[in-house]
Amino acid sequence: MDWSERLQQIDRRWIYLFIIVMVSIAILRPLGLPVRITDTTRMLYDHIESLPPGSVVWLGMEYSTGSIAELNPQIIAVVHHIFKKDLKLIVSGMWQDGPMIAQGLIEPLAEKYGKEYGVDWVNLGFRAGGTPYIRLMTEDIMEATAGVDHFSKPLKDYPLMQQVPRLTKEYVDFIIVADTGTPGSPEWLAYVSDPQGIPMGVCIIQMSVPGMMPYVQAGQYVGLVPGLRGAAEYEILVGETGPAVTGTDTSSMAAILVTLFIILGNIGYVMSVRRKEQE
Amino acid sequence: MRKELPMFITAVSGLVVVFSRYFQLGEQWNLTTTLDRWSLVSAAFAIGLGLGNLTRIHYRNVKRRREHWPFSLYLIIVMWAYMILGLYQDVEGTHFRWIYDAVLMQLSATIYGIIAFYISSAAYRAFKIRTREAAVMMIAAVIVMFGVAPIGDAIWANWGKVSDWIMNYLNVAGRRGILLGAYLGSFAVAMRIILGLERAHLGGIGTGTTIQ
């Protein structure tokens, strides 16, 4: 095997090894590279910043445990902002994992900011049904949720839910949807946000960003937090730097490594083409 | 009757939703809300049905000692044990929550994380400048990849702007075209389903075929 072939056929195990070494270095010894705040993240931040204290923010948790590495830091940063601004928070989920994940993330933050469950925030839990569920909440939250929350406790006992009988513009000021698939933010847009005229923003994994950009440009999403980088940006904006800022260094390392391998593969390819031409 | 009844229900439900959306009278009658209520109840039943069906299938695998039957047994035990624990403790019960956090969450995140290794290996093999189109795709991918990672801005201050331009113009233009095509296609499929021309949603009965 000559060099042109060697460069094109590097054993994938070497690639895996280099990736794990480089990512580990970035985690153990962060580079601390500055993170530029993208426009879409700032738009979401500015919108939440503009809400007056006491406004109700609805958080649609439409993702499963596979995406926690990217989406959990986003939710933590956004909830920091919500509680700092003294906004009310209602959580729901069309995905069964969403409200479970939310409970684990929000509970410690609520404790930190002295927020009382039922008064300042409520977790409605998972309900089967997908889009009919969120649509029915625009008519009657009690009926759509069978009148109970994530813990099967009656919603009528919570002051926050007494204030918010329906998912309409009259009662809800902003919707944030964290999603990785269907049903997700496009369903929230089509069945709740657009018909009810409630502004909406999204927290999504980096892979979903290209698909969501048309909605941002059309003004249907007032902002978008893109992947782990977006989480880092939001952490910086809200002044609560955490795991996402360190995590972005891993993406820098991975980008360098992948590009190096792509270059090596292409050098090998060009060498083999030239050799064939000479022959 | 096995074909006609589901097709009739589908057609009536579809027409009700269309009528409710596009006519004021339909909105006044609030027919979609009634359908939504039925849909929620059906979805809740479907979960129970799924549980029963899954148990039945895997019980048969175990009983007949089919290939990989120990996995079927494992699935039945884990599924029922976790469900009973959840019913006994509630969803935020100590043990229920611990299993969720320590097992399910970690395993799912790990499996998703492994994708990074496969993507790296796939990028190395796929991004070859065999044609001009492939070269353009490779260059765009590298620009966006470095634009997303902070290293791009560290190398060149305008890297992020170039990456954003690709995402905001080239990407959005293409995406809009795809979305419009997909929505028109969805509309056509919806009409075919309502009219009974498409029967794939009926499962085994004439899957994906049209009535001649």
C-alpha cells in the first residue's frame, strides 16, 4: 500500500482514538476561547428580557434523554433567566421524557431562586396525544391534562394554574420549545403560537439549526438557541457560565481534527489521481 | 367492511378538520375540539394497547424459545418492573427517579454521543473532491463547522459572519424550497387519504397502493 492509499484508508479506530484524546484534553484543560454571541440567541435573550415581571412563560419540553448534552445546558441557562426576571413558568411535554428531564433541571434552580412550586412554576407532565394535546390546551388546560400535574396532584390547588386556565395570548406571554423532532416546535408554531398570536422561541440541537432558520427569518420564531454553542452564549448573556462554555472547546477540537482528517484524505485522493494520470 | 369503515372514519375526520379550519361555521361548532378530545383518549388507550401487544409478542418469543429469546424475557421483566415501580412510587419516587437518571439518561446520552465518532469517520471518507459539487459541499461544511466552533472566530474575526451568511441565505433559500415542496406534497397526500385513494395508514390492507 503506497502513501496515497494509506492517507485515504486510515483505520477508523485511529480516528476514534484521536477524537477521544482531543475532546478529553479540551474538557480537562479548557482552551477558554471567547464565544461570540450569535444574533438568534441574543434575540431570544432580548425578548425574555423585555417581558415584565410576573409574565407567564410556557416551556414545551419536546426531547428525549439522547439530547441532554446539548439541550439541558440551554434549558438551565434559560430558566436562570426566567427566574432572575421573576417570570412564571409552566412546563409541558408531548415527549414522555421531557417533563422528567425538566423536573430534574428546574427543581434545584427554583430552590436557588426561592421559587415556590404551584405559585411560580408548575410542571404539567407528559400527556399522550401529540398535537391534539397542545391544541386542546388552548381551549382548556384542565381538560387537556385531566386536571393533574406531573405528580398527579390536582392543578386547581395551584394559584398559578388558577391564573392560567387556557394556553392563549390572554394568559401566556411567551412560548419556548426545546425540541429534537416530531412533535416539536413546528407543531407548536402551527397549532398554538401562530393561531393564538403568542410569540415563540426555540432551543434546539445544532443539527436542527438549518431546518429552523426559515422560521426565524420569517419572524415566526423570535429567537433560537443553537446547540451547545447557543447554550454557552446564553450562559454568558445571563451571567451563569457553566458546562456549556467548557463544552464549546470540545467542538473546536473536534472541528480541527475532522478538518485535518479531511485534508489528509484529500491529499491522498489527489496523489492517487495524479499517479493514475501519469500511468 | 374492514377496509370501508376505517376509510369512512378517516374521510369524515379529515373533512371535519378541513371544514373547521376554513369555514366560520365550522369554528363556531367547535368540531375540531371534540376530535381533539377523542384523540387524547385514544392516545392514552394506545399506550395500554402497546404495552399489551409488546408483552404478547415477547411472551411468545420466550415461550417458543425463538432466537434471542433472553432479550425478550429481559424486556418483559424490565418493562413491567419499572412500570409497577412507577405506579407504586409515582414518577418522582426515589428509586424510580434514580433508575431514570443513572441508567436511562446516561445510556441514551452515551449512544447519542457515539454519533460524534461516526460522523468524524464518515466526514473523512465522504468529503473527497471528486467533483466540483463535492468540493463546494466540503468547503461549505468546513466553513460552517468552524463557524459554529469558537476556534473559527479565533482564527479569523470574520469567520462567523461568513458561516452565518451561508446559513442565512444559501441554506434558508434551499430549505424554503424543500419546505414548500414538502407541504404541497403533504397536502396532496392528505387529499388522497380523505378521498380514499391512499390506504397506507390502514396498515396491512393494501399498503401504499391505490384503488384501481
